[in-house]
Amino acid sequence: MPEQAVTSIDALVAGRSEELVVIDREAVRLLAFNRSEKRNAMSSDMRRSYAAELARADADPDIHCVIVTGAHGYFSAGVDIKERPLVPNMPMVRPHPVEASRSMTKPLIAMIDGPCITGGLELALSCTFIIASDRSSFADTHLKIGILPGWGGVSLLANAIGARRAAQMQLSGERISAQTAFEWGLINEVVPSGDILLRCLELANTFNALDPVKRQIFVSLNRQICGVPLAAALAIELVEIDRMRGLAANATL
């Protein structure tokens, strides 16, 4: 299929058997969860692969942005909890997907085109941006299914939408629509499902012209100040901007 004709993740992963599909579109790398029978729930092998692929993309000078998404009408249901009983006392995979995502020095876009649930929501919240389609929905069902969040979901959700709305989502387990998620500040944009891949690629490609060192510091700075009181955030920003100026000065020597 010609590249210009590909307008959906499902078309890109068609015929691929990998549970995590890696696709490059010029300077943009797409990571697509491809486990339809499990609603893209992540096995331990998938979690290891995800962390390894992010590290590989972060170290690749030809890649300027990463998009993480899910095929087959789902983003991800998070951890495959049915895997746990098979391995008693199984240790957590480290770095887990949120740790790996938050260590990225390049922009990481979560492209949501369907349900984004529980651990999948934690993963999306760890990205730089969240772009969702009009058929997407969001829920935190940790308590509803009797498990506790292990990837920082309580803090991430409260930082994104405030403690009261986070408590409502977490205690009720109810889904919210993409429009509600947008109004609450959980996501950046809502776009028609058929346009979401093109919109994410368009956004990702705007980063190509940015100075990579300055871009890296801005990504890092935004992560560091998230949820931090203003005085502390201003102090962090001052240190990072001074560091940026020092790097820029050294680059001209």
C-alpha cells in the first residue's frame, strides 16, 4: 500500500504478527500495540519491548518524535492481569512503561483511537501529548477490578485533571468520553477517528526543525514542573534555562 494512502494504524499493522509493531515515517517512529484478542493488554514481554524500543528511538538521531498507539479499536487495557496467576510473586518489569515513557528526551505522543483503560491510561498520562479520536473513552478501573495502580496512576491523573475529578474516575470506574476528557484537561485534542493518524504525524513532523538540545530541555522541563508548586517550578525552570544557555554557548565554541 502506498505510504500516502495509509491513513490508519490498522492498515499499517495489517499482516504483522508482532505484539508491538515498530513503524518509521521519516523522522517519526510509531509503536503500535497489536494484540487484539487481549484488547492490547501488555504482557511482560510487551512491556520489556516497549521500554527497549523507546530507548532505541531516544538514542536515534534520525528520530525526532515517537507516537504510541493501539490497533484494532483499542489503545491498551494496561497490564495483562491474567498473566499474573501463572507466575506467583512475579516481580514488576522495570523500567515499566510509565518509567520508560517519562525518561524520554524526545516528544512522545499518545494517539488514542478507542478505549484507554487503567494501565493504558497511566501510560497515556506519561506521554508529552494525548491526541484522541471522537470514538475514544477513558477509565481507571483499578479499584473496580480489585487491583492497585503500580505505575503512578493516582498522582498522574490528579495532576492532569485535579484531585476531585480524579477521585470520581478512580472510585467509580466509570468511562468518560473524549469530549469530557478534553473539557477536563485530560487530553490535548479530539479529532475524527479517520483523521487521527494524519493529525498526529502532522504534529510530530513540526518538531523536526527544532533545535534538538533545546527541544530536549523543554520536554524535560515540562515533566519536572508538572504538579509542582509555582515557586519550586520557577526555580527548576531557572536551572534548566541556564543549562540550556550553557549548552548553546558550548556548541558555538
